[in-house]
Amino acid sequence: MKRRELGRTGIFVPPVGMGVLTVGRTQLNLSVAEGAAVVRRALERDIAFLDTAEYYETYPYIRAALAGTDVRPVIASKSLAQTYDGMKRAVENMRSALNLDVLDIFLLHEVRATPDFESRAGAWACLNDAKAKGLVKAIGISTHYVDVSRMNACLPESDILFPLINLESLGIRDGDGPGTKENMAAAIRANGENGKGVFTMKAFGGGNLTGSYLKALDYVSALPCVDSIMVGLGSEEEVDRLADYAEGVIDRSYAPDIRHKRIRVDRGDCEGCGACIRACPNSAISADSDGIASVDREVCITCGYCAPVCPVRAIIMY
Ligand code: SF4
Ligand code: SF4
């Protein structure tokens, strides 16, 4: 696969990467051996770009996958840390967990709006210091927000933007309201033009667009200034199809069988707004005693009507 430089970082990545979250505890919950086999398959297929996070608890899968291979992928991680010390711990944790002296990419995870970035000034200062000390090669921001993406374009210290974008605008936010793919695409372009590296998330909208596999990937691939597309992968079959796509050899009639797919709510993200409950035509969602949405798998028909109304992309198809 061809490599492309992530902005001006000197880090070169393939056009697609593997989101390792999928194999971990919060999604498929594969054993370390099973999950590592999926990561290893990605490396064998030249998808040598991995995305993880402190919160995902997936470092053991990556470490196991790297044992027994000479491939050295680019690894991006991130932390929800708010403070300098919290971010310092997150960086040290990754260095230790993966036995790495120097990390490729470390990001502020899920910056929700400009005030959130300002409130995490300590964590951001820590990342700047880590880069100055040579512990991290490139730093930046992951976000679902158009306004945050715009801000990143003008943030001199930031090397990377990891934004959410897909062809249905699922989960894109802008300030206090929903955002559009057009505005996010413009923000991505501004980042690229200012020398930031950009790799994207949620091309399939949390699984809701998997049925439009080629269309969804084609949309993001065609966006200016996107260096790579990060895709959550949970099986060797999914790895192979993504590699085929990136190599231009996929059967253009390919349509994954998504009949086994299920919907679930990420309890950490759900804000209890109730929009999904109102949107579900099958009364498959209810609020639990904490006010958090919960899906009845026996009733859900995976129609996907609920996901677009969720303001925080807490509804995931897996
Ligand atoms: S996928 Fe459809 S049936 Fe299932 S919870 Fe969402 S709206 Fe309801
Ligand atoms: S729409 Fe999203 S945030 Fe609102 S209750 Fe449903 S899952 Fe939670």
C-alpha cells in the first residue's frame, strides 16, 4: 500500500488504519489471543497504522500482536485526561504497556467543544512537554466537533486532527447542535492546508453505514486533505476486505452481511436525552434506573433509525 505523510510530522501511514477498540472489552470482548490475531492479520495485509486509547484497554492486544512480527506499525493513542499529571500517567502507561521509548502519536481524546479544550490546558501542556522531550513524535486532538476541528487548524502546536466524518453526517456535532459533513469537510481541509495530518473516524457511523460499505469508504476517501481512514476491525474477514479496498482490488459488488449486527448504547457516552426512545418505531429502547438508554435485543430489528438522532453518537452497531 502507498504511504502518505501525516501533515508535516514525518510519519508516513497507509490510506487505511485499524481501530483496535472493536476487539476490546467495550465491544467484541475477544480474548487477547483472538484480538491479537486480528491485529496481526492487519499488519500482514500492510494496514500498519493502529488507533487505540487509554480508555479502550487494548494495549495488551497490540503488544501480543507485535510479539513475533518485525512489522513496526504507526500507533496512535489518546487519553481523556483533564490534567497535566493525568496525561503524564497516560503517556507513561502507553510507553510501559507497549514497551516503547518513543510514541508515534498521542492525542487529547474526544475534545467536545472549545471550552472543553481550554479546561484541559494542563493535559495539553503535558503533551507539548512530552513532544519537546522526544517522548512523543506528534500530538493533536480527536473530536466529533466541527468547531473544535476548526480551532485545531489554527493551533500552532497541534500536528494532528482525528475527526469524525461520514456520508450521512452521523454523530457530527458543531457547538451545541448537530454538525454537517460539509462543514466538517471544510474544517478538515483547513487543517490540511495548515500542515496538519488528518486521519478520520466513523466512516461507517458506528456501524450504521456498514451496509453501504463501498459508498461510505468512497465518500471519505475522496475528501481533500484526508491522509488515512481509521476503521474499527473485529475479524480477519473485515481486515481482508478493507485491505482489498485500499489496494483497489475489492469486488465492487461487495456488500457485507449485516444481519448478525446488534445495536447497543455506550453507557459512558449516553446523556439520557431520550431522543432515541422517541425515535425507535419498535419500542426497543427504554431508560434504565439511571436514566441511561438500554436496547432490548429481542425487540430491536437493527433498522438504525435511532442512531442519527443521538447527539453524542452513543448508539453503536457492532
Ligand atoms: S435499530 Fe431500530 S429497532 Fe433497534 S433500537 Fe434503533 S430504532 Fe429501535
Ligand atoms: S439519544 Fe443518545 S444520548 Fe440520548 S438517550 Fe439515546 S443513547 Fe442516550
